Amino acid sequence: MDPSVPALELSGVLFSAGAWLCSLATTLMSTWLTLSTDLLPTESYELGLWETCVVQEHGSLECRPFDSLLGLPPDIKLARIFMCVTLATGLLALLLTIPGMHMVNSCHGQLDDLRCKRAMKMVGGVLCLVAGILGLIPVSYIAHLTVVRYFDETVPDVVPRWEFGDALFCGWTAGVLHLVAGTLLLTSCLCLQKENYNTPSFHHVPIPVVKVHPGRLSTRTRSEYV
């Protein structure tokens, strides 16, 4: 086996695990958007998917969860749905990719082992790509809305505006890591498939069959064998 295949597998799993942890942190963080104003220089506000927080100047943090699900803004609802689906997809990708690694004994039989592992790893790679795309959608959408509202000329300049928080950058990092992980896993599958094509197979060698007709008996005499 090409030594690059296990290296690609291990790198893909590590990137996938890191991406899932970043997605989890992005979902739980309350710093999707931040707001600070000159009218209240001692306080700053943070907006997350589950709660809003007020940060005092001396470092105290007071958070309050959203009262009603139906009263949430549409962008927060959309971000919640996409991030939860991203977490589920990324976790499923990890659960399929880890048994699909060649250093893990998960299947029985040499031929079935290769087919099973390659199939599990390929599905895990595709799910990583899907998780990366799903994770980038809500982060980029909220960032787009924030930029549009920040440069809205109809709003007076004295009105404070929301700005990017740390959770957005963490979400972008998670999406990119998911895409990298999926690319590495699919590349390892392609390398393994190319190696199998270049290796001669001895499982389908035709075996000559000798047909013996019971009605035709040997007519050789004893003198022919002398």
C-alpha cells in the first residue's frame, strides 16, 4: 500500500475532528455579533444563537437567553437550524471515517475489508464536504446582513451598529477545515482505487475445465503402452 494513503486518512480524520469542535464552539458561543457605543462606554453587548450578553467594563458578564422561539429574528432561526444540521452531519462523518481507516480493524475478509473501508471513508468524505458547506452558509449570511446594516445610509450615525464577533471567524474556520478534511479523505480513496487498478488481480484467473464424457472410454491396448 502507498504510505501516503494512511497519512491522508489520519490527516482527514484530525481535520474533521477539529472542524467539528470548532462548529460546536461556534454554535455555543455568544459572540456572533458585538456592539459597543460611545453613549455607554462601560458596557458592550454580545449576540449569539441562544442568548444575549452584556459585558461590563470591569469584566462581569450577564447573559439572558431568548424568551421565545417564535419571536426570534429569521436570521437567528436559520443559523440555529443550519448549525445543528452541521453538527449532526460532521459527527456522522467522523463515525463513518474512523472505522474506514486502514489502521482500524473493522471489517472481516481481505477483499471485503478494502471495499467496506473505502465505501465508509468515501461517504465520510462526502459528508465532511456537506458539513463544510452547511456550516459556511449561516456564518456568511449573518456576516452579509451585518455589513448591509452597518453601511445602511437610512440609519443615523448616532445609532450603534452590530459588528463581527469571534464566533463568525470560528465558524469560517470550521467550514474550511471540513472542506479540507473531505478533500483529504476523498483523495485517499482515489489513491487507493488507482493502486488497486495498477495491481494485478489473481482472484479472477480463469481455470481450465476438462470435460470428460462418460460414454467415451479409452481404447488403447496394452501394446500401446509398451
